[in-house]
Amino acid sequence: MAFTRRLTVTALLGRNVRDQKCRFFSVSCFRCGTVVPFKLSDIGEGIRDVTIKEWFVKPGDRVSQFDNICEVQSDKASVTITSRYDGLIKALHYKVDDVALIGDSLLDIELDGDNGNMEVKTTMISDKQHPQQQTIKTDNKQSVKGDEEDSAVKYGLDKALATPAVRRIAMENHIKLKDVIPTGKGNRILKEDILTHLEKMSTSSEKKRVEEKSTAETVIPIKGYAKHMWKTMTQSLSIPHFVYSDECNVNRLMDYRNEVKDSVKEQGVSLSLMPFFIKAASRALEKVPQLNAWLDEENQTLRIQKRHNIGIAMDTPEGLIVPNIKNVQDLDIIEIAKQLNRLQELGRKSSIPPNDLSNTTFSLSNIGVVGGTYTKPVILPPQIVIGAFGRVQKLPRFDDKGNVEAANIISISWAADHRIVDGVTMAKYSNLWKHYIENPVFLLLGA
């Protein structure tokens, strides 16, 4: 809100100053009706940019403090942005799938009357203080060359504030000074402003050239979860991996799971083999706790974790992500299944919150869900071990009496950091995990 008011010179200065030229007295109020930018605040975790996933508002909507504004996706997690103001949405600056930087304005909002305290700014502007607002007069008696006079009119040089050198650069590059954003004192156009404008023109031309290129290729930006995978896998290259592989008979486990899956489905729980694999990993870690650890490379120490926060690699529309089920050592199979179902549902929406991604101590990957059999998993630092399971295959195997029978077999591969994990330790752990899977009664009894 702004208004102008004439004041007597005597009231302003306390003396007769008729010769003073005063323009106006302006009072502005940063309150009701003010349109302000709603900037993207720092959301932590070292995040510098986010992708707009969904808008919950549109221009013309009225919002209150803490109302949902939009959902954004970083390379680590999804975050819902809420309003800091009461007001009217005027404009959105990004579309869905656009990338916004921390500190950028997401939208413009017109504030209601109860947003903060009134801020009043009073300014008296005189002609002497702002010579750039005065009309620039030209001596009609001065002779100039015809082409320069025409150029001055063509490029608006007769109205802009700039030195002769800057005007010359503008004419040589066919730039209209009215299109240049001034940064000098009193809205004066500087040489740097011209150069910046030229750079923007060059960028615009390059963009147009790229858009006009053949459509024989599709360029996909790396963002969201895929960007996080880029960073993590690059860091993983420094780890000397070794892989220990084995196979496991899941006949008994499948029989047990098939007996109870319909019953638990009535409770709204989908029971796959994965909750058993997760619980078996936790049981084995109780016997080999040094594998449930983080490596502090800088201090060359191993930080063994008491909590079993088991990470599960998931394929989502935004790329690979590894959320975790926390405190698996305290959960039973059904509780693990419920948590897994919840994470899978969030993964399908690419909306896994930061808490489900933090403090993973040990990771598992089930490539069998996409038909894979064997793989070499990659460790996610600072963890030191990761396991990967293949699909269940019905294969011929010998039973205890030497007879050939059909067996449900899965392959398991463990990748470990060879700087701190040796083959014997990894084999011991794998055998324990296999024991619990092939004998599920011991898994359930905790023996």
C-alpha cells in the first residue's frame, strides 16, 4: 500500500526553502495487499536443488499458514513445503518436473492483513538527489552525424543513462538499451550490464539452435533419486569389493509362507519371502555383529551399530532408492511385512520421507522381483556389507538319501568391504543366514 501526500516545505525543514524542489513524500506499508516472493528454504541434508513433483495450489487460491503448497523431490527424499503466510496465490514460477534451487522464489503471494508487523518507509526525493529522473536535454545547436542520430533513436540511447563508450558498444552490437537491466548508481547502464545482456543473447541463441536440432536423440536430465545414486555409486568406487555367493533351498520357507499368506492378507498385509530374508539377516547379525557397522575412513575405525536398520533396495519411477526398516531385531515377521508394504507403497509414489532413508546399517537387494538370478551388489558407504537375492528357480537337487527331487532354489551374493571384512567372516555370516532360511522354525523361535 502506498500513497503520496504534499507537505509544506516549512513543515519539512523548519525554514523557508522555497527554492528547494521536492518531488513527493512516500509512505509504503509491507502488509495487506503486498505481493512477496515465497522462497524455497534450505531443507537440510546438503540439498542444493529439488524437482517439483506436485502443486497443491494454483493462482487464485487462498492459503493459510502451514497449508501444503507443493511436494518437492531431492536426490535423497520427498518433502512437502508448507505456507509461511496467510494470503492469495498470485503466480507459480515452476511447472511439475522443473528443477528449483534453494533460495529461488517458488511463487508470488499477496499477503493478508495479519502477516507480521507493519513496516513503514518514508522517503523524500529531490531532483538534485536523482538526476537520472530529469529529462536529458540535447543542445539543438550541436551538430551530429546523421547515422549516429538515427541509431540513438533506434536503440533508445537518447533516453537511457550510459556513458558514450557504453552507448557505442550497444550500437555496434545492435542492442536496445531499454532492454538492458541497469545495475549502476541511479539506474545507470554499465559496460558490465551490456556484456551480461550479450551473454544472455548468446545463451538464448544457443538454446534455440539446440531446440532446432534433429530429434534423433532424447536428452534426459539426471535428477531426483537417480542423482543420489550417481553420487553414492561414485563414492562406492573407492571400496575394494569382494563377493561371496551361495545357493539356498527355500522349500520349507515357501510351504510355511503359503500356509499363512491368505490369513494375513485378510489383515491387509501382503506377505512375500522378503520379510523372512530381512529377519534372517537380523538373526545372523546377532551372531556376527561386526558386519552391522559403519566405516569411519578418516579415523580408520569401525562403528558397530546395535540397531539393525535393514535397508531394502527399491526401484521407483524416479530411480533406485534404499529406504530402511528400523530396529528389525525387535520386530516379528508380520511387523516387518507391514513396514515393507508401507515403504513399497511410498516407493511407487516416489514419496519416501527422509526418516526412512537415514541411518541404514545393513542393506539387501532382491533382484528376483525383476527376474534376475545372479548379481554383484555394490556397497552403500559407510556400510560394509550388502546382500542380493535372485529369483526362485525350480531345479533338480539330491535329497539326504541321494534321490533327485525338485527344489526351489535361490542364489545369494554378499559383497563386502575387503579392507575390514575377510572371506571367513563373510562365509560364517552367509551360512547362518542360510540356516535360518532353510529351517524357518529356528528363525521364528529365535534359536
